[in-house]
Amino acid sequence: MSEPPATWTLFAGEQRLVTGAPLDVAATAQAAMQRDEDGPVLAFDDLTGRVVDLDLRGSAAEVAARYAPQAAPRPRGRPKLGVVAREITLLPRHWEWLGAQPGGASVALRKLVDQARRADSDGGDRKASQEAAFRFMSSMAGDLPGYEEAIRALFADDRQGFETNVAKWPADVVAYARRLGWGA
């Protein structure tokens, strides 16, 4: 299972300029810097809400080469399955139960972990969304009115309270914070 390709969102001041692949965002950022946009030019990772440190030195071609997707050469031989060997400590009764499972201890443990991940997926995803929105809002909206109340509403999962407190913020900042926090 591969991860989706990274997407970033670029702001010049309080205006969203572009959302897309790192190559597109870097090229737009370099052009915005050359135009001397009002306010700071900041890129944010759409998954984490973290500020992305862009290296915009050099020509447009050099920046494009730096952020172009890299195709990994296919290694020879059998594909790696990503299995990592680590030591765990269990009581004898746990080892006995695992050993009696179809496929052995490793298969049983993988199934248990997958089952637990599925059961916890909603809570973990919601927390990650809240953290991403918080990081973005801390960078872009920390001085705006209603900031602290909006953060409280975000973590309380109070969508109406959030909307009330961000009503006077710049539209692009609100839209991106909403997208990170609630996926809308």
C-alpha cells in the first residue's frame, strides 16, 4: 500500500496561490517571490499542516529539477515486503496461544495489529486533522481575532463554534483551516 503523492498549498500573505504537487508549488513560490508579493510566501504540507521550507535558489529550471518527482529504479531480485524484525516480550501463555494460531505467531500478530488499527482509524485520523489545522492556524492566524476560541472549538470538535470565531478571518485562511480540520 503506497502513500498518496505529497501535495502542498502556497500562500502569499493571506491569499492562497496554489495547491498541488511540490514542483508546481515551488515554481509558483519562486515566481511570487520575484513579484515581491505582499506578505510572506509560505508553503504548507496538506497532510500535516507544517510549513515547508522551500529552496528557491537558482533559475526556474534549477528549482524545477530540485522538486521534480524522482522515479526510483527498480531493484533486482525479489521485491522487499517491508518486514521489520524486532524483539517483543510476552508471557508464556501468550506465546502458546500465538503458536497455536494458523500461520504462526507472526501472522497472528499482524492480524491483531491490523484489526486494532482499523478499530482506531477514526480517532487517529480526527486527531491528525486537528493537529494539522492547529499547525496551520498557529502560523497564519495567531494574531487574528477569535484565534484562541477557534482553536478550542477545533479541538472540541465544535464546528459551529469554529465557524463563528473565524467568520472575520480572510476567506482563503478560513477555507484551508476548515479543509485541514474537517476535510471540507
